[in-house]
Amino acid sequence: MPELILLRHGESQWNLENRFTGWVDQPLSPRGEAEARAAGEKLRGRKIDKLYMSVLVRATETARLALEAADLGPIPTERDAALNERKYGDITGMNKDEARQRFGADQVKLWRRSYDVRPPGGESLADTAARVLPYWEAKILPDVRAGKNVLVVAHGNSLRALVMHLDGLTPEQVVELEIPTGVPLLYEMTRDGTVVTKRYL
């Protein structure tokens, strides 16, 4: 039964500083590097046939450290901006607590967690899904259907969009969905792409 493993990058420097990061390249924090290695330990002994990841350094470094820790050799890899984090527009780089003080906690929660509300100049989760899901259908799902085990290393919101699709969540339900950093999420799937089981490793 094919396995799909989703992994949000380890904590980045701007995660540590509680900033909206979006498409800004930020390195992993020391904790993020440790999270990536710990994720790799949980992947040890698993067969991974293909790796997909965003083009942002916090995802590519997480993948490198995790695969190194898992002792998994070179794996066919594809990087694509379709898997990048959502764009936060005018609030990129802003501390989340400062944003709450400036715009109000309810507004910031809408920008962070809702399905179709965009931050000024940025993307909503719906916008993010509009690039993630076609990429899933065109690239990743065909590998699952071919019986391959696939690892996807990406970001909180690009993975929220994918989990929303896989789990059949409504826009109301996705508001409460959190994807932790550095913890592999394993889906066992049938070859037609139906989810059989789901669990964090």
C-alpha cells in the first residue's frame, strides 16, 4: 500500500521570532535543525521512492537533514514553488503579536487560519490551494497511483491545503487545522488515491 508522508519544515528563524515568513528565505533555527533530524529518525527503515519539496531553504534543509538522519541515500527529487508557503503580502516579516495589536486578534486569526480571507497584498489558503492541488494531481498523485512511497516537505499552509483536500475538510473545519513543525504525517493510501489510514509518526 503506497505511503504519502507530509513533513512541515523544522522551526525557522522567523518562526522562532514569531514573524510571518511567507516566501522569504529563512534558515532553520537550531531547534528546527534538531526537529528535522528527529523527523529523520522517525523515517528510518521506511522506503521512500520520491521526494517533493518547495524551493524555500527551510524546506530543502529540513529534507536534507531528515534524509541524512534516516540514512536514506539519494532519492529522486523535485522542487517546485507550487509547494511554497502562502504569500503574506504586506504583513510579511511582521511579528504576530505586533500584528494583533495593530489589526486586532480576530482579524489576524482570519488572515492566518481562514480559507478565503487574504492578508493585504497576500494569498488566502484558497489561493494557496489553487497552486498546490493542481501540482498534487499532476505530479504527486500519479506516483502514489504507481505504488510509490512519496515524501513531501513543505510548509504549514501548503500542507494545510493538501490535508484539507485529503481529509475532506470544509472551509469552516480547516480554520482549526494546525500542522506541527518537524513531525512526519503518514497517510496510507490505495493506488486510486483513497486515504486508508492517517497518523503522525
